Amino acid sequence: MASVKRYDVCTPRPKHREDGVWWHRIGNGSMNEKGQVTVWLESLPIPDDDGKVVVMLFEKREEQDDWRAKPAPPIDDEVPY
């Protein structure tokens, strides 16, 4: 069985304090053996000032590079609950 190629689905968002864009991850994608790509959106992209919606597929980052894959650090404070 061939491995499935996986992608991060991202949309460009303008940087607030400087020129350029940053790529906001909004979903996942995968390519099957026929070369067809399936996209799963976890949130919807926002149109730009011209009303255009852009999404790009980037090769999937390794899971250890993804902050969502890391466990949250324990909360060490004195607030009683």
C-alpha cells in the first residue's frame, strides 16, 4: 500500500505590524493514488478586500513541529478551584 501524501491547508492573512502575510492553517488535505486531493476545512477562510478567497496546500509539517500536538504544560499557580 502506497503512503498517502498529506498537506496543511492554509489561507494568507495580512501581518498587522509589517508588510506581507502569514499563513493561517485552516485544515488538512491528502492526495490519493489517482492524484486527487481531498480537503477538510476546520474553519472557513476569510475573503480579502477584493472578495477573493485563497487557500494553499503546503507539505504537512512533522507533528513535533505542530504546537497542537504537544501537551499543555501543567498549571502551577496558587489559585484554588
